[in-house]
Amino acid sequence: MFVVEEDYKVVIGDTALKVLSQTDEINRERAEKQAVEEISGYLRPVYDVSEIFAKTGEERNSLVVMFTCDIALYHMAASAPGRMGAEVRKERYDRAISWLKDVQSGKVVPDLPMTTSPTGESGSPLRYGGEKPKNNVW
């Protein structure tokens, strides 16, 4: 997995994590997979998400790790009894999504591996522009 239990200590305490995950390892793993896919949807057009989420330990981008934890915790909080800590989780989730939208729009450029096309070009596969104007005056 991209995220390990130790990574959560930056954003939540051990006891609160156990309550949110309902002490169910499968529940936490499911929320982490959902978080990875949600983040991938924002990064996939430009960044190599397979490479990003295949990294382990210190090789991982620390912001992506933190936001993966925040989004996973947000999804776990949705099923928690009494919506425990929902306000904090919602704030941190919104912050993560805002950052992802800024990355997607090009306002923020994280240190992440770019996608490459079969021709070796990196970045988005979308190209824009047009033909040179034609002079049709006879």
C-alpha cells in the first residue's frame, strides 16, 4: 500500500484513527484505495499515477501522502458513529481537493513524475493550435 499506518500520525492520533476505521483494517484499506483513485483522477492527465503510488517510504511525495491520508479519513468519517470529527475531516478534505484542483489547472506544480507518450514526450497528451492561415486571394 502507498499509505502506512504511521503516515496517519501527522493528521490524526492513534485512538481517533482506530475509532474512525472502526478498528477494521479492511475498512481503512478500502478508504485508502478510494482516496488513491480520487487523487489519481486529478493527476492522471499530466502525471504518472502508477509511478507516484508505487513508491514507498521516503521516495513518496509527502504532500500526496498527507492528502491521501486526509481523503481516506474523510471517507472513514462518513461511516463513523455520530459523524465523529466530521468538521475537521471536511476542512482537511476540502483543502486536499483545492490543492489537487490547483495542480490540475497548473497553478501548483508538484515534484511528481510526468506521464510520457510513446514518442517520449512528457506532460498532457492534449495538444492545441491550428494550421497556418491560408491566403485564398486569387
